[in-house]
Amino acid sequence: MHVRPSGLHVAATYNLILNAAILTDEKFGYTIGYDKLLDTVLDQGNSSLCFRPLDPVMEAEAVIIWKKYQIFSKAADLFLQQLQKALYIDQEGETKSKEKRE
């Protein structure tokens, strides 16, 4: 299916993938989202939903921001540490080069 984005009829938007996935699972439409999110959300993969990549490929950047001196809960702090580790970000907010990671 080759449809230009301007040719799509967007009936709703969402903030939480779970809500969109439930509506899609109930056949209220389609959900466009990032790959690997639905399997972790809907009943450990027992959903009738699947991921289909767009053709042509469409990419989007995602950002996470927080206040500079934000006091986080323990869980939020651990999440941020793991995210920074996964994205190779140092304490000053700079992305580490491949050589520095190893």
C-alpha cells in the first residue's frame, strides 16, 4: 500500500501506545508507532496485532527531556541511568564516541 502521508485520514492521536493498541485490536483502525512496543504492552505477545514496517521507510527522532536539577524517584533515576547507558551518554549529556565506549 503506497499512500502519501497527506492522503491518510487521521481520526485520532495517542500518548500511550496501550490505548491505541487496544483500539486497533478491537478493529477501530490502525496504529502507527515504534517497533517493539506492542509485544511488551499487550498480554506478552498474545495479541492479534503485528508490526508492519512502512514503505517507504519513515523515521522519527524521539527526545527525552528533564529539568537540569530534577529530583527523581529511585525508579525514575534508575530508568534514566539505564537509558543513558544504552544510548552511550556521559554525565555531561554528551554522546560518547565508539572508541570511548569500549
